[in-house]
Amino acid sequence: MVALARVDAWFLINCCSETYHFVENCTSYMLEPYLDEIISKLLRCLQKGKQLLKQWALSALAAIAKSSQVSRVLQNSYALPKFCDDESKRGI
């Protein structure tokens, strides 16, 4: 997940996509040591420009929530209401 700090948009999209697929096949205890960092980087991806990046980041967050880590996602998702409000103003 350190790779998510890179700037290249397609690289970030692939990272979010692979995170989604990885989380889909993980148990919650496998994710636990890395969860805070993964969630914070996915939330940062939600704040970046491209719609495809945002879609994969949100899908990965949903997969984490589905893998019984709902409370952790909600604790770290304080940025989501502001993000959603900003997007609705831009018409996306």
C-alpha cells in the first residue's frame, strides 16, 4: 500500500482495484495490522481527481466494510461526507 503514495493515475487505479480484489479474499484478521493505513490511503484516493480512481477506492472501502470491518471504515470515513458534498456541487 506504500505504492499508493505515487502520483501516476493509472498506477493508483490499479492499486485500488487490486486492493479491492485482495480484500475480497481476505479474512478480517489478515487485514487488521494494515487497516488504518489502507483506509487512509483509499480516502486520499477519493479526494483525487479521476472518477475511475474514486470508483475503485470506494469499491475497496466497501469490500473492507463487507469483511466485518464496518466500524473501522466508519471511524476513518470522516472525510466521506465532505467528499460527497464537494462532488455533488461539481455535478459528478
